[in-house]
Amino acid sequence: MTVTTFSELELDENLLEALRDKGFTRPTAIQAAAIPPALDGRDILGSAPTGTGKTAAYLLPALQHLLDFPRKKSGPPRILILTPTRELAMQVADHARELAKHTHLDIATITGGVAYMNHAEVFSENRTS
């Protein structure tokens, strides 16, 4: 099946609303190829030029999983995304926050070169999202 709109992916309405807020209605090639198998719980490996939506290609299925399987109580982080640089970590976290803005999900960023107490606060604020 060829995916031509985000709504065909059966994403949570809150994620679709965030995509609409950003002006996105159609997935890019990498998103159309990667999101369906990721939503099915399969591993994905993709390569695409800069600016083609790779970050959303893995964030949307990850956020959808969190929404499909909500926590009953507080606990440790449920998704960990590793990046090679602090700058990329901040970009990915910002993108995740934009996509999750209409949900109850919390996004935290932890990087090297920051006082430990700042990171401890992130974990102490952990909720049931």
C-alpha cells in the first residue's frame, strides 16, 4: 500500500493535529517507507538526504507507541534516543516536543557538559506519561 497522507497511517489524532499545525499533510518518501513497519513494531533502517523528514520518520512511531501503551504509574524513561552531538540532541528534542504538544507526553533532553543536578531534576519530574 502506498501512503499518501499522514491520516492513512492511523496516527493518534493529537499527532495528526501537531503535523497539521506545522503544515504537514503528506509524508515524505522516507516517512512513507519507514513509519508503517515501525508502527508494526519492526526495526527500520533508513537513509535519506538532509531535510527529508528522517527525524519524524522515527519520532512519530515512537510517540504513537507511548500513546498506545500509556503508563499506569511513574517510572523510568521509556524511549531513549542517542545522538552524536548536543546540538542534534536539542534539535531532536525540540521536534519531539512539537509533535507531542497536544499530548500528555513529556520530553527530556540530557547531554554531556551539564551539571548533574540539572539532569536529576529532569528525572524527579518524571510523570506517568
